[in-house]
Amino acid sequence: MKFTRMRTAATAAAVVLAGSLALSACSTTADESSSSGETITVSTNKGDVDVPVNPTRVVALDNTSAETLKAFGVTPVAIPKQLYSKQHLGEWIDNSDIKDVGVHSEPKFDVIADVQPDLIIGGYRFSKHDAELKKIADESNGAFIDIAASDDAPNGRVAAMIAQTETLGKIFGKEDQAQQIIADFNTKLDAAKKATNGQTVFLSIVNGGKIDNGAKRMSPLTEPLDVKDVFAGQGGDHHQNSGLTPEAIAQANPQWVIVMDRDAAVEPEDGSKPQPASAVFAAQDAFKNTEFTTKNQIVYLDPGFYLREGIQCYGENYDTIAKTMGGQK
């Protein structure tokens, strides 16, 4: 990935003048840096984009980059609060100074414009709104970028998450911290790779109290691992009932099941409390004689997986897979 820096002559002169007037200044605040005119050119999913160095009015729409921003000490001015994990980003969600931009199906563009962002981090769930978001960024003299680690990233989601972390590190001057995040992630991924050696798996999503095929959302997680999906990755849209029955799952008899509990991440609109995924599995008579039940070979992913999906989330779940499938129960 190529990065270049630019600074206008006027800005450079201003910096020299400021230095002569205030020789005692030892550092530059984030606000000063953002308004200095210094930019960095980064590679994005939509081509190269010039963005301000250390932007201070960040609209963070992409859940896959949110936890990295938080690790860098970045506090955004606006986020989609319903789309973020309360457990991991609760201090943002509860902060009244951080505006709520709604969800990707009905974004509040007026809220995004009102905060006058110098950087909008879009993509993934918000990708269909790129044109409108770029327009808002241009009108506020900011930048719009899509560096989201998506399920269909050309080089795979893992490579996209690493590139995304590196890019954010460059933008916010946190290159060393970004590399530490990546190193920690790779350690956990390598452990998961060592724990998998051709096991057959069912990639399950529990949605609305029903067990269904979650391969569409989960295949990017297992793609680097040596496992074989008994349904060959043919998972449909989790918003629709595929018709897969417990009996069909039992007949496929996977050695392992990896479970994403969507019900744990997204509360039902009627306010009810769904059963945990483990209780839903335990209630299935059809599973009694399966290998994954008799040998207790079920991996439950982090309950917030559906809302998180960033490099920290993937790393934590690779750690879970390594310990569970590697025999460290």
C-alpha cells in the first residue's frame, strides 16, 4: 500500500511563522493538526483519496473499523449507534455528544452534515450511500473513504482487515499501535490454523430462535482455516428462512458446529428476550446422536460477532476456535 504526504506552501509558511512566535510549543494539538492543511493519500476500496492527517471530526459509519479507532483514542462526532456493540463501544453509544446517524437503511444525512466532518469513514453496510456521503464530505471540506473489510474483499477479508488497520494507523499517526494490533491478530489466527486439520463443520446462525445456515456471513472467518463446510458454503441471506431443518443438519453430521448467535447481538423489536444459542441447540432432539453433540464439539462465537466483525473481533474468535478445537476447553 502506497502512502504520500503533501503540504501547501502557504501552510508551510504558516508553520514557520507560528514557530517563531511560540518557540516554547512542543506539540501540536489534534485540532491544530487537522486544520493545518496537511494531508495523506491513502488507497481505498474506491481508489486513492487525500485525507487530513489526524482528523478531529470523524463520522465513523463502518463497524469493522470502529474498535481500531477506539484503540487509537479517537472519539467520533457521529456514529450509527444501533449498529455498534454495546459491550465494546458502550461509552460511545451512551455519549450524548456523539450524534446518532441512524441505520444504513435510513441514514440521517442531515445529522452527518450538521457535524461538519473532516473525515467520513463509510463502506460495508453504508456502501450504497457512498455518493451522498462523499457529497457531504466535500461540502464540509473533508474527505470520504471506504476502507471497509467486506466479506467479498478481492484478497479476502483477513487481508482487507490488515490493510484497513494499516491505513487507519497512517491517518491518525498510530502506525506502531496498528502494527501491534495486526501482530496480535496474526498470533491468534496462526493458533486457529494449527487447531484445524480438515474437520467437517456446520456454520450456523441462530436467528429468531431458529437454527439456520450462516455460511454467507461466516465463511470469511473460516476461509483461512483447514475446515470443510458440510453444506459447501451455500448459506443464504440470514434475513430469510432458508428452510434448513434440524434433521437435515443431523443427517449431514458435521464433526463440529461453529455458531453465530444473532439473537444475542440484536434485540427483538418486541422487547422479548430470546433463548441463548446454546439452549436452542440443546432443545433439538434431532441432534442427540450427532458427533458434535455427543462429543460436545460446538464453538460459540462472541455474542457480538454480528455487530462487530472487525480485526479485534476476528482475532478473539480465532482464539476461541484455537482453544476449543485444539482441545483447550
